[in-house]
Amino acid sequence: VDGVPPSLSAKVVGSFAYLTVRDRLPTILTKVIDTIHRNKNKFFEEYGEEGIQAEKQTIGLLSKMRNELQTDKPVLALTDTLQDAEYWNQYLQKQQKLQGDEESVSWFKSPWLYVECYMYRRVQEALWLNPPISDYDVFNEGKTQSFFESQQAMMALCTYLEGINKNMEDLSKNQLLEHFNKLLQVSLWGNKCDLSISAGQDNSQKTSPIDSLNSLQPFILVNDSNMVWSTLISAQRPGQSEKTTAVRVDIVLDNAGFELFTDLVLADFLVSSGLAHEVHFHGKSIPWFVSDVTANDFQWTIQQTMAANHKWMSKNGVQWKSHLKEGVWFYHDHRFWTQPHEFCDMAMDAPDLYATLQGADLLLFKGDLNYRKLTGDRDWDYTVGFSTALQGFGPAPLCSLRTLKANVQVGLQPGQGEKLGSQDPDWMTSGKYAVIQFYGSKSE
Ligand code: F6P
Ligand code: MG
């Protein structure tokens, strides 16, 4: 398309994309291989000799892929029969046309977003070709561990939430706004805790998340939270108990562990305050970018919360389970979230999902990968408007809650990016900075 900057790619030697493909992705693959190998006995106990064979062959396929990556071989078509394989293979053909020939669609020469997504899909292919271990989540151990390591912070958050819920009736509108902003920011900073950027190293939350908000304020580079609030307020319609007038918020989830917990706390508050009547969560249908939420992680997290040895935490868990049962909360997944497309392709590629999102009054997109897909993972100038970078995407008013972990950022003030770059060369990739960035398709 005319005027749209190129995709970020590892072909720019020394770029963050380059370093990721060269260093971080092979490290992640090595950890995946180790994890499968370490679980050999478990596979043997469960499936006997077949389990051992599956373990060997999966590791063989993964080592082969790691080698393809490291030697910049062409991207191969998928060979499994998972439902979405044909979409991936069509996408590959499209890339081959765009880039000229088959050889040039390779790990270092193609768009970074594409090859990074493709790597996680190939991990799934390796497992799929090897039943009985097809359903094994190679990232599960890391996700559950990060959940347990963040217990203290979760309890602190639950105590805070209990304090709000207890006095909900007496809160003034300003107090409500203040709590809203705090929980929105807790959910924002929850995004620091993902296992992909650190290649699986400890990234859990240990201190009280509410107490640190003030000191984190200066690191929010764009803060459109007032627009998020006014979107919710103007969505309120009389006759609130009816389905047709219910205010609906959709949260496109990112990571399991502490981040998911902060999203659930925010969703709890939205419902208990009456700001929203329905919350729809969108997760991934396969293990993705190390720590992203799957249906299994979502259910597991709520179970664990219910079982917690902390009065308010277990109370929340029970409440959340009943929200799901009563049709107040919903969990969805869709193949589109685990494909390599920019979101501006959604209306064409996944019209059913686009239509679903149109039913929301507000969409919250969590995390860095969603931001990359919102903006097409392109080499935009920092001052380009968010709406320009969205390239027509906007099924409903939307807000990105993201800590910066990749070098794409739009919507900054003139000079802001340059100044940050001179003070702090890693500002775009360290997760130290964040944005609450809003786009209102309907009225703004
Ligand atoms: O390469 C680092 C990285 O894997 C990015 O590719 C990705 O955008 C990010 O980390 C994952 O972050 P998040 O979980 O916030 O989407
Ligand atoms: Mg993630």
C-alpha cells in the first residue's frame, strides 16, 4: 500500500528484529526442546514406548527448525492438518509473490512479525505430528510458576479490590474514576510480566502493585485514560438489565500469570461498579509467545484463585467462576489471534471475529504483540497518529494497554521519541515505558 512504511524485519542487521531472530528465538526453541526432554519419563508413564517415540521425533523436528532458522533457510509450508494450516500456507504463497520468489521468504529476510508467529506455529506442528503428546503445552511450567511467584502481589490486589467492593455504594463519581484509573494502570503494568521478552527468565511481580503506581506514572508516554473513561460513561444506557442495553467490554488478553490476574481484577471492578455489564475475554487457541493465555490457563487461573489460602482472593475466584456461569463473563478464542496478520486484515480474513468485536462498547488490547499487530509492526515515525497506523482497523472504540518491548511506537509528541532515545537507548524494548493509547472509531 502507498505511503505505508516497511515491516520491521531481521534483514536490518543490528535492529531489534534482527537480534530477536538471531538470539532470542533460538534460545526459546532450545528451552522448548529441554522441556520436552525433561518430561520424557512422564510421557513414558502416560503413553509407554509411544510416548518416548513422540518425544524423540518432536525434538527432532524442533531441532531441524532451529537449524533452518539459524541458517536463514526458506519458510516451509505447514504439513499438519490443524484447521488453520491452509490459512498459513496461503499466507506463505502471498509472501512469496510479494517478495519475488520462494528463497527470499526466509527467517531473516521476511517480516519479523510473520516469522516470529510462524515459529510458534511450527512448534505446534511438531507436536501435532506426534500424537500422543499433541496437546502438551510446552510453556505450561513457566506459566504456572510465574503465577505462584506473584502470589503476594495478587493477594495485595484482592485486598484492595475488597476495599472498593465493600464501599461501592458510597463512592462518588470521582472516587470511582480514581479506582478505575488505578486498576487500568495495574493491568497496564501487569504487561511487564511476560516470559517471551526474557526468554523465560523470572518476570513475576513481587511488590504491591498499587503502591508502585505513582512512581511509574512518568513512564507512561501516552495516557488517554480519560477517553477510555468517557467512552464507558457515554455507553451507559437506561434500562440496564436488558441484553440490548448492556455495556460490553472486550479484553484481548496477553500473558498468563500476574498479567491475566490484573485483567481479571479490572474486569471484576468494571462489573461490580456497573461501568460494564458484560466482559468478553479473548485468548489464544494454541500456546503462543511463551506466556500468552490459552483456555486452559484461563480456567486454571480461576480454579487456583478459588483455592487460594487468602480470604479475599478465594472470594474473588468464586465470584469469577460465577460470572462465567451466569453469562456475565465470556471466554473466546479464534484462529485469527494466532496468525501473523496485522489487525487491519481482520475484516477480510476473519469477518466473523470482526463482527464479534463490533458488538463491544470498548476493546482493550493487552500487551506488546497486540500493539505490533494494531500498527502492522511497521517502521512508523513516532509522530504518526495512532489512527493512521491502525490503517482502517476499528471495529469499536479501542485502547492499547502496552509496555514497550518492540521498536514500534506511534502517536508521540514531536521530539518526544528522540529525547527518550538520547536519554535511554533501550526505551522501546526494555518494558520500562508504557502507553494507554486510545482510538475512538465511532464519535471521535
Ligand atoms: O521479541 C520480544 C517479544 O517476544 C516481542 O516479539 C513481543 O512483542 C513481546 O516480546 C511479547 O510481549 P507481550 O507479551 O507483551 O505481547
Ligand atoms: Mg505475550
